[in-house]
Amino acid sequence: MMDICVIQTFTETSDSVGQLIRTWSDGDPLICGFDPTGGSETRSVDKTTVKADATIRLPIDTAVAATYRIKVIMRHGEAIEPVVYGILEEPERGPSGLVLRLERVVPAGETI
């Protein structure tokens, strides 16, 4: 695995008027194997069919949940503009680590 990513954990809190605020907090950088080719269809957590934009391999002992996000910060040892992905389904255990299918998260005001 030649890439570096950050697991972003999910937190939901309420503001002073009771409106829910969703936030994702960066964890420590870790090695990963990012594959942006995507193109596969999969079932999301709510059982709808969605197209995966990418897949990623993480170390076998990495704690992840469907509400977390993955931020890719280095590709092949080179720093890149960070790109954030949501996790489409529970991870699969592969021979070299966990495999997750991802969907790109587009920040407000940005288009792909």
C-alpha cells in the first residue's frame, strides 16, 4: 500500500436551537491502497444500488464504520489536494487488508 489516508470519524451534536450538526474529525494518517477506477455498482447501507467511485484497502486492524469518511492525502508518495470519500458499505476482509467501496463527497459549492 503506497498511499496515505485519514479516517474521519462521525459525530452528530445539537446546536442551541436543537438543530443537528454533523461533523467529521480527522484521525491519524495511515497507509492505504487507493484505487480511483471505481465503476462498480454496490448496495449501500440502506440497500439502494449506488455506483462506487473508488475502492480502498486499509490495514486489517483498522476500525471503520459506514458513517465514517476517508480522506486521501497522498498518492504514490506524493502529497495531493485532499479528496474525501464516503463509505458505501461495510468493509470486506481481503487477503491483504480491509476493502471498502467509496463514493466521492462533494463539498458545498463545488462540482465534479
